[in-house]
Amino acid sequence: MSRPTGSGCGGCLLTVVLLLFGVYMFLDATGAGGFVVLLSLLPFIAIAAPIALFFGLARSMRKRAEAYERSQTASHNRFVYLLVNILVCIAKTDGRFTQSELRTMLDFFQHSLHYNQEQMYWVKQLIKQARDTQQNLEELLSEFRRDFAYEPRLILLELIYQIICTKKPVLEQELHFVRRIAAFLQISAYERQTIENKYRHGYSYQQASGAGPAAAASQEPRFRTVLGVEENADFAAVKKAYRQLSMQYHPDKVAHLGAEFKRVAEEKMKEINAAYDYFRRKFERG
């Protein structure tokens, strides 16, 4: 990531110090008692220095966030813009956007997508703009459907379900809203239900990693959910579902969206591989 060069917050603080030193030298040279006057300015210094530091930090962070945005592809920036605006529209279905919903969104970007300070500053500005403007959800979704292929749409749906399912209990109103979004994006009902079931069950592939046969068997309903297969599915059906999902969620298909969304696809592939590996071993044992 490229970083702009500049004085930043340190430059602002240095400017204040040099200005005060200049005042001191001028007063001392004119016999006006520079030291005494400087002492009288200490309250001003105590107030001005933190203010200068705050504005300097804000300016530095804004420049770094702008540099980050410029360093990303147009596809990445538009994907995040649409993701933020769609999430805000979902949150505002009840006519308001609460601090709790804001915190949930910020936690999602920070902890699920692993955004750093510059990225978080950028996202906060996007959220603020989305919160303060009236966006037409249908227009946002139409643009997304027009500009992004099926695989990025699946990633978008994964992320939407991930964030709404952090609320306990999950609101039925929001689930209904997301189902309508999936239909509008032309995502099959089968795949939408598979994604919804996974996040409502709270499944993650780490739960199965390194588990013994008995522990893994207890996760079989969730493995079926990940692959989207029926309870009585044979290995041929499991293998077919695995191959289809592997093609849809291959990280290379969403690499143009940016590193964080490629990681989302990689995590999804780990879940798919863990589920397939369980069924492969199960059918091999007979």
C-alpha cells in the first residue's frame, strides 16, 4: 500500500512549537520579558497542542485513506461502495440507523475483513455518506447485477448474511429482505438457502478441523448445509455439489475485488473442503 509523504501530525505540532519559540525570541530581543510572557502562554499551549495534534492526525489519516483508495482497483472500490450502501439500506428498513447497527457494521469490516486504520477511516466515510443520503436499493442492486458476475454476487450475499446474523435473535424482517435481494440478484433459491442455513447455524470450518470421527459425525448436518445436499445423498451427489461449489467460490474468480474478498472466498473454500473431506472419509469407511 502506497503512503503519501508529508508533515502529518508531527508537522502541525512542530509548527506550533516553532511559532511559540519565534514569539519568545522576538519578545526577548525587544526586552519585553520573553520568558515571563511565554509562561503566561502556557495555558494556551496546553489547549493548542492537543488540538493541533488532533487535526494533524485527522489530516494524516485522511491522506492515507485517500492513498489506499487510489491504490485499489475500480472494481474493488465500487464493490465496497455498493456493499456499504446495501448494508445501510437493510439496516434502515425500520426507518432508522442505530448506533448498535453502526457498531455491528464497523466490527464486521474490522474483524471479519481485517481492515486496518486507513481502510476503517475510508469505510467510516462511506457509511456516513450512505447514512445521510437516501439511496434507492433497487437501483443499487441493479447496478451490482449489471456490473458483477455470479460469483461476486454470491460473495455479496455471504457478507450480507454474515452481518445480519451477528444480531441475536436474527430479525425475520431482515431475513425476508435479504431473500428478496438474493432473488433480485438472480441467485438460485437453493444456493441462497444453503448460505442462509450456514450463517443461522453459526457453522465455521474450524469447528471440524482436527476433530475425531465422533466429533465430526456430530457436525454432519452442518456439513450437509455447507454442500447443500440432502440427508440421504450418496457420494456421487456430494461430489457433484463439491465440484460446483469449488468452481463458484474459487478465489481467483473474485481476486479482482481485492485481497479481503479473496480471503472470504478462501475461507468459504476451507468450509467446502472440510465438508467434502468428512463425507469422503465416511463413504470410504463404508
